[in-house]
Amino acid sequence: MSEIIFRNGKKRFYDNVKFPRGFAKSGEFTLVEEDILITYGDTMLGLELGEITPENAEEKHFIKVLSHPGKAKTKLERVWLKYIQLARGRKRFFTLNSTKKFANAVSMDTVNDDDYEPDDTLLVSGS
């Protein structure tokens, strides 16, 4: 991996709300991606929120990538975009129910109890 010319965060970056067990244990990030997020995530978040100003060309490019994701060229930029998508994007939801209606199916609600006629004779066997 090429050398990253980017400031380390002042503190280690964790997202205990969306990834309470860690980035890698979520199954969404590799160990390398987790290391990038933990090491540089605080700086990337600060740049994104405008809390810190970019100090070099890589940090300036990172800010441009936030508004134009197709221009991401470094692993660091791609990992942060992936984090944004997973942490702030919509979660995929798959239903287990079928939406197809069956025309010939009779539901218990459609059975008319008025058509029921009680049987007056009881069959008793063995008497």
C-alpha cells in the first residue's frame, strides 16, 4: 500500500451507534479498512463537518470527493465513502412474505356461517 499523506486523528475513531462491535466484526469492512477508519476517521469526519481545515493536497482532494464520489482515487477516500453509505444510507430490507395474491384462495373470513345446517341426528356407535 502506498504511503498515506493524511493527518492521523487526534483520537481513535469508532462508531458505537452503527457498528457497536467494531467495523471489521460487522462483516462490512476488512481489517485494513477498519485500521484506516480507526486511524484517520477522526480527521476525515472533522474535514467533512468543516471543523478542521485541509493542510495538504490530499486533504483538499478528500473534501472534493465528498461532493463528487466518482472522483475517489485513494483507498482512504473509498473507505470513507463506504462508511458514509453504510452508516448513513438506507438499510436494505428483505421481506419474507409474498405479495402475490391468489385469486382462487378462500380465506376463513369469507366463509359464510349462515349456510351451516346443524345435523339433528347423532351417530352413536357401539351401543
